[in-house]
Amino acid sequence: MVTYTQLWRADPAAWRAAGAAWSRLAEAVGRRAAELGAVAGRVTDGWRGAAGAAAGGHVRRLREPLDAARLAFVETDQVLSGFASGLARARGMLAAALAAAGPAHVEIDRSGRTAPDVTVTGIDRVAALHAADRVGAGIAAALSAAAMADRTAAAALDRLAAAAAAGWPLAVPRSRPPFGTPPGVVRQWWAGLTEPERRWLLLFEPAYVGRLDGVPVWARDLANRSLLAGQRAGLVRERALAVKTAMPRHAAVSASHRLVGLMSGIDAVSARLSAETGERAYLLSLDPTGDGRVVLAVGDPDRADNVLTYVPGMTADLRAVRDDLGRVEALAARAAAVDQAQRTSVVLWLDYEAPSFLDEAMFAAKAESAGPALHRFAEGLRTTHEGPPAQQTVLGHSYGSLTVGTTARTFGLPANDLIFIGSPGVGTDEASTLGIPPSHVWSSTAANDPIAYLAPGWREPFNRAAALLTDPLSPDLRPRPSEDLWFGRNPTDPAFGGRVFTGEPFGHSGYWRADNDALTDIAQIALGPEHQSRVE
């Protein structure tokens, strides 16, 4: 049992730093394992015959324990970081209880016991007695949350220690569901595997595990992190080959520029994954082909009270991922500031080919093609979540709002709330067609966001022409947000039927600025009904 004094003195940042130290050790072991792999390759290339094959196989077998240890060290980081997050939540609960004590005339002793202030008498004392019970219950809930986090971390570390003592046993799994299998089926398959079978998959088929919706977040993170170094090295080799080939100079320059951008994106992702402060990041997918795709969560979605999935719009890709990572960080930080007693995970979902140019953004094809993947991902988050269901919110910005709206209308999204920011239309004229109650469909467009002026629907020019013929001085001719946008009715229009919140006029990309009230409103929506009543 965690005591009041222990929780008061607990330092989540110290546990987060301890986890980061294990992550650094994993990186060092990974480098040594890669060196052994290179040695095995040189032995096989330069030594022919049975003896050479045996020597190469021996060196490769030496690498397997290192790879297994590396995975275990990263998992230790996950466990300790998860414990830090659980402690931070418990301390937030404790802080909320303590904040309520003073105004209610409740005193708290050093052991956490509560009682009315001795100076309070009469009817006020009766109220203080009830308040003392409420504050005491809040303290007890905080201590219980801390104890649960402690037990969970201890059990996970015991399991890792037992596997290490057994020599990291491996076993080839009996079956593998294909990509596209419903996440619920995948979850049942994963739960039925033995620890040695899971470890084998993570070691030898990380690319398969890392992209499979329905596999728990911790396993996908382990798999995808193990692929990063090789993915970047592959881009380096591809760039060197592009420079050496006889392709036209402009094509070589274009290819080199693209590859350098992808490498920069991987570096940005790697930097966030290795950060030693703040919530731990989890890598759920990374694909360096084409313009690049990535799915990354700040905070563990499987253990969070709230999960906000952010879908970016036009020009979003791996090469430009720094801006989107910054937006995810801003949302996570604001949610933590609004309610430190809740754990909120914010996910960047960039697993579709967003339009790169305006001529592509004029059509809904890319949003429509993203629908099955976004639907399956959201289902996977529901399926793998531990404990009571999380408050799930999906947010689409710009063209991403069309992607979210189209997916919700066509395939369904298992979300409590949908948020559309700076939208050119969401593929429908009515919030009621999106599969959730219209009271949980939210939108905001800044007064100076050009999207509402530059993306009028086909009816808008006729409306303006009619106004001109009727009255050349009509107010309808002045610049104003359009009711009908390129992809349907403006979701901020009352006729759409959703709920609207406003923010500062910071343009199309200013919704994530720290001084924008819209950022706080988004966080409050993501935190659920208790906070949504404060949204303006």
C-alpha cells in the first residue's frame, strides 16, 4: 500500500529518467548487435563452403541474445515510463483533493487523515464534516491509483526478470492473421500466443507486428523502434545510388531532396522517441516509402483515460512531420494542464497519402482511400485499451477534417467526439450523418482562416450572383465565411447541426498556439463530458 507521505514525496520525473536510461542502454546494445550482423555478412561473403556457413551461422546466433536483451531494455523503459505516468496521475488526483480542502475548511494531517477545521462551528461544521469525507475519499483514490501503478510495474518487471533468467526462450508462432484482419480478431490471436512466440515475432518479424491493428501498443512500439535504424540506413543507400546512377540531373536532384527530407523526418521522430522529459512517445507505424507516413502517440493510448487522434491535412507527410509533432505536443501539454488527474494520450495519425498540392486537394479521393485504414486504426485503439473504455476523440484539420468526416460517414469511427478544425467541408451537409450524436460533433474556424473564404461550394457563386442582381450593395457580397464549402456545408454553420467553439484569429495554422483559447477548448473536449460544459 502506498502511503500519503510516499505519494507526496514521489518524483515521476525521476522514474521517467530511469526509463530513458534503459532506452539508452538498448540503443547501445542495438549498435553492438548490428555490428555482429555486419561481421556475419562479411564472413559469409568472404568464406565459402561448409566451414564458412557454419562460422556465419555462429556469429548470427551470437546476435540473437543481444536483440532479445535490447527489446527487454526498451520494454523496461516502457514499464518505468508507464509507472511515472501513473504516479503523475495519482499526484494530480492528490493535488485536486488538497486544493479542495482549504476553501471547505478541511485540515489534513501528515498521514493524510482529514477533519474539519477546529475553528468551524454550527451548521458550517456539518458542511465541513461532509467536505472532509469528500477530501478523504479523494486522497484515498489517489493512493489507490498510485498503488495500482506500483503493482502493475512490479508485475511487469518480474515477468521480464523471469524471461531473462530463462535465457529469453523463443518459439515460432503457429499462425499469423493477414493485414486487414479485424482488430478484435487480431487481439484474440495475440492474447493466445505464448511469451516465447511473441518474442519470436518481435525479433524476426517486427515489420509485420508493427503495423497490425489489434496488437497492443507496447508491442507495436517495440517492433517499430527496432526498424528505425535500418529504415534510415536504407534511405542513405538509396540516396547514394540515386547520385551514382545515370538518371537526368534534375531527377537525381529531386530524388535526393526527397530522400534527405525523409531522413530528416526520421531524425525528428527518433529525437522525440529518445526524449527524456515529458510523456513517453510510442511509435505505432512508420513507412519511409513515397512521401512517408507515421503514426506516433504521446502517452500510452492503451492506458490513457482519454485518447485524441489528430489527422493532419494537405502537405502533411514524414518530411514535414516536425510541425505535426509540435501540434501533438501542444495538445498533450494543454490537456495535462487542464486536468492533471487524467492521463491523456494524443496520437498523430498520418497513415494516408495527404494531398501535396491544391489540384489534389480539390478532390475527395485521398480522403476516401484513407477511410478503411483510419477506421481500422480507431477500432484497434478501442480493442487494445486496458481497463474501462477511454474517452476517444478524433480531430481532423483542414483536408484531414474531410478524411475524418468521410470515414465516419462511410465506415464509422468508434469515437465519443469528432472535432473539425479549419475545415473545407467534411463530406456531408449534416452532423447527424456522422454516426454519433450531433451534440458530440464540434468545429471551429478562425475568423481570418482563409479556408472558409477560398473553398466555396458550387452553390456559393450563384448565391453571390443573385445578391448582386438584387442589390449591388448587398452585405452578402462582402467577404465572409461561406455557408457552403467545397466538400459540403460549413461545419461551423448552424444548419450543419454540430457544436461550434471559437478561438483567436491566428489563421489556418494557429489553432495550436499556446495563447489561443481554441487549444484549451480542444483539450476540454478530449477530456470528456465533465469538461465539455466549459467549452465556449
